[in-house]
Amino acid sequence: MARIKLKPKSQKAKMVTGDFIKFLGTAGARFVMIRQLRASGGIWVTAKDTNILIDPGPGSIVRCAASRPKLDPSKLDAVILTHRHLDHSGDINVMIEAMTEGGFKKRGMVFCPSDAIEEGQVILRYLRSFPQKIELLEENSSYKIKGFGFQTSMRHIHTALTYGIKFKIKETSISLLTDTRYFEGLEKFYKSDILIICVVFLEPRAGIDHLCLADAESLIKEIRPKKAILTHFGMTMLKAKPHIQAEELSKRLGIEVEAAYDGMTLNF
């Protein structure tokens, strides 16, 4: 009789430990998001024993479940929305449910611009009492969750109320330059060791408030971070192969430039 090997009992997936940033998605703008050519799960940050999810777009909770090692949304301490557009906020409600375990544990914080509550009503009304607090973001302000602090930028030029953010992990300063049209003054706020920059377009597009690759190059050249990470790609950037564009930027600028990919993790 043939012997049958029994598989060992399954164990729970190990949680990620240490301080890190993980890209749960790198999709930018509606068509890449709709077709899921890249995932749109946002960015998970763990620092100082604090778990933060930034811009949970559609599929964020799926990306957490599929992450290896596993990311547990019930362990979140905060969710931050840079703005209310769907590719940044599509899973905000399910993440509030997860963070508070269906509202049975009143915990965690949500940070968002006022129009996510007042005009767009992105966050469903019945969920607003679930977190410990929903705090409305203002420009050039500082916020804290447990041991983690962050600052907001000036208001961006975008079709929704939008702020980028800056924070530290250990001694490394990190900034997330989210959607905006280019304008003077961005360079000053986003001066940091690691610059994460949303680059939707390969070429400029008049009348649409997003950065293109030339804008990104100009900003990186002026800011001169130790490392720049391109993300939030639209169709034209995907067709141009972001990793190739990043390599060429690195050669031209003499600065390390990397194109983010879904699941990419930076460990600190």
C-alpha cells in the first residue's frame, strides 16, 4: 500500500516585524486602477510600533490579506487619506471596519481632508463613530498617533482638497508627494532623505492636475534626496516601463531613483 504523507498542520502566517514601508499598490489614475494593471491598495507604514495605512484605494484589504508576510488590518492604528479621490480612498470604509473589528473595538484614528466628510462623504456616516477620532487635516500642520508623527504640506493644486505628508522612520526623513499640478514651493516642503513621488503621466497634459516625468525629474534634481521612488503610474508611464525611466533618471541626475512595484518593501 502506498504511503500517504500528511501535510503538517497549517500555521498562521507570520506578521511583518520591524519598521518598514510596503507598497500595496502602484496604480495611478482611473484606467490603471479600473483594469487593475497595477494594484491600488495604498502604502502601509510600520514605525515605532505604530501601523498606518495611507490612501487605501480599491482592493487594499485584498492586498493586505495576500501580503507575505501577512498584514493584519485589525492591527492598524490609523488611516490617512491625502485626498478623497477613488483611487486613494476606495477601501477607506472597509479599512475602518477592519481597524475597529466591525465597530466592536473603538480604536484607531482617521486623518482626512474636510471634503472627505463634508462634501464627498467618502466615509460612510454610520462608520464615523467607530474610530477613536476622525481628525480633519489642515495645511502645514503636525499630527501624532502613538509614537508616530507626521506633517502635512501646503494645499496642492488638485481637483480635491489634497495634502502631501512628511514623516520619519528612525533617523530617515520620508516624504510622500501625492497628486498635484507642479508649482513653485513643492521643493522646499518635500526636502527629505527619501522622496516618494506620484508620477501619473509620461508627458505633460494641459488642464490635468497631475505630475509628469519631467516634473518629477525637476523636483528630484532640486530636492536631491538620497533616494527617490516613483509610483502611482498612469497608462503612459506603464507603457514607457517605469523601471527603465527610473534607471535613466538615475544616470542623468546621479541620484538613486527606483520605480515602485506592487508589494515592494523598504526595511529600516
